[in-house]
Amino acid sequence: MRRLLVSSLVVLSAVGGRAVGQQTTVPAASVPVASAISSPVAPVAAPVRVADPTAPDASGRYMLREGEDVNLQFAQDLSSKTSSEGDPVTLILADDLKVGNVVVAKAGAKAFGEVTKAEKSGMMGKAGELNLRLDYMKVGDTKIRLRGTKGKEGESGTTSAVVLTVLFGPIGLIKHGKNVEIKKGQALHAYIGDDVAVFPAS
């Protein structure tokens, strides 16, 4: 036999001008469940908004991300025969640099670096060698740091992230026993060194 639970309710009635308490019993089934037990309500998750990486920030600047490609050209002739350590190197941006569809640096912007090592060809067929370090590109009043390799400096396996060795590669027109010769307009592929916020190009 199933036990019937009851709950006690106090009923007030007016007897002789004063309230008198009477106790009565009412089957529990007659008490609305919703009034006795509050069912927990599962919270509704707010929709997740994914920020658009190509959208401008509050100041109207766009974020150039570290590791993005930069196509440069040499603005001068260079040779391992005549260059010396510390010589400045000037390059120019070959193509517009964009964030999404917005141009943040126009072709022709100047980039700067310096020679870190220059050795001319020597005896016994020794080839010339020319090492360059990229420093930055100037866009308006902003200096955008550049590097010569895809990997970030200090990452495992990357020991010379900002050094370009121009030797027996597509950059230097070199033959055995000859000097490294780079002509004005020679292409050079580089990368953005750090995240940097820049205004659209005017």
C-alpha cells in the first residue's frame, strides 16, 4: 500500500471579532508542485562572437601579423667585393601590403638593413660571401620590423632569423670563385617580424 503524504495548513477564520487559528490537513496531491518546488532553469549560453582579424581597432588601425609575407626589391647594387660590415642597405616594397582588402603600405615604401658580413672572392677558388640583416620598413611614422626567415628568432631550429646569407642562392648571381653580385631591382622575400597596428595607407 502506498503511503499518502499530507501537509498541514493553518487556516485563519474570524470568530467573535478575533482571528482564531484552525489547523486542517490537506492531501499533498492538492498542493501545486510548482509552488512547493522551484525547478532549476538551465542557463542559456550566449552566442560566441569571433573577432574579425581584418577589422580595424577602435582607433582605426589594422593589425599586421607576425610572419606575414613581404615582397621587397633591392634599391641599390651590392657586391661582396666592395661592401663592408655595417654598410646600410636600402630596399623598397614591391607590392602593396594589405590587411584583408585594405592597403596599409603602398608599393615603394622603403625598408632598411645592413651588411653584417662581406668577404670577396679569394685565392684557391674561394667564393665571395655577403650576409645581410633586415631591420625595418618605414610606413608613415611607423617602423615595421622585418626578418629574413619564416621562423621567429629563437624558435627551435632557427639560429639566424634576421640574417640573410646571399650565397649560391637565387638572390646572388654567383659562380665558383666569383663575388656575390646583387643588382638593383633584385627580388627579396621577407616577413613581418612582430604584430604591429598601422593606419590605412593614404
